[in-house]
Amino acid sequence: MQKTFDKKLRFAEKHLCTACPRMSDWIRDQGRCDLRPVWDGEPFESLVRAVAHQQLHAKAAESILGRMLARFPNQPFPTALQLSRMRVTSYRQCGFSLAKTEAIRGIAKSNATGKVPDRINANAMTDDELIELLTDLRGIGKWTVEMLLIFTMGRLDVMPVDDFGVRAGLMHLYELPDMPKKTEFAKWTDAWQPYRSVGAWYLWRLADARKR
């Protein structure tokens, strides 16, 4: 599956180069996109991980997740039943805020009732359908579902305008005086369709490069 996806990434790079000269220069400097979605991942796990990463640096989020996973040794990730039964105090000891604790417990319970679709059913849904369905869950905003769409489902035309790194990358790409507003993204990135996820990937890389 990744081999076929890589071919699509090459088409995406060519499209972005044609659509935006500035992006073309950055792609030349950065090199090929190596986006690797978790093809065997389930939406349930992706949502839990995304909640952990909300408004945190990656290292801090992974540390908290690591403490949670350590409570369930000998398995790659806890089940929805295990997370729904985990005590609030245990979540707090791992480092989760109360709001994130309630969000994860809600995801776990919704997974048991079928509100969170499995991989097969999610594959059959459009981006908008998944966003509408999952943002109805407590603590799940559009950004969280967009991370699921890009990094688990491998959807190629997602532009997470609420993401700080994406906004910073766009500001650097076009040498804007301030961080772009969400309403301004269309004029800068609509021409990148249907490969805006790849464009976002390059914006993340650009934002990271400017931190150094």
C-alpha cells in the first residue's frame, strides 16, 4: 500500500511545484515527501494519541502516552474497554489533564458503541463525513480528526488551518508579516488541491527548519 501511496506523493510534489513557485523551491531544498500513514492503525488509537498531543510539544505528549502504555505491558496499545475502565486518578498520574482524561474515556466508550468507526468503515467515509461524525465527541475538534485523516487514513487533500506549525510554515513560505488567519488559507493553498495534505507536510518541515 505504501508503494502505491509513494507514487501519489510524487504526483503531489509535481502538482505543488506547478501550482506554487515558492513551494517548488522549498521542495527542491527539502527533498521528497516521506509521509508514512499508519496503514494498519485504527481510528480509536489515532484519536487517543491525537488528544494526548493537543496543545503540547511532541516530546511531552509522547512521555505522557508512554506512562499510560506502561500500565498495559505486553500489548501494543490498550483496548477501548481498558481505557474506559481506567480510573481518572490513573490518567492524572500519567500526566493527562482532566479535560483530556474525559475526552479519552469518551472516545473509548464511543468506540464500544460503534460511534468511532473501525478502519474498514472509516475507509468508506469521506473526509467531511468523518469530521462531522467525530467532532461530535467530547474534546474532539476538527484538528484532531484532521490528524487522523492525514497520518492514519492517508487522505491527501487535508489542510489543517488550525495547526500552529502549518500556519507558521505558510507565513515563512510567503514571507508574510504575521501568522495567516484561517480565512486567508484559501487564497494561498486552494491551488494545491487535491494534494493539500502534502503541502501541509512541507509547511511543517519549513516551520521546523526555521526553528533551528
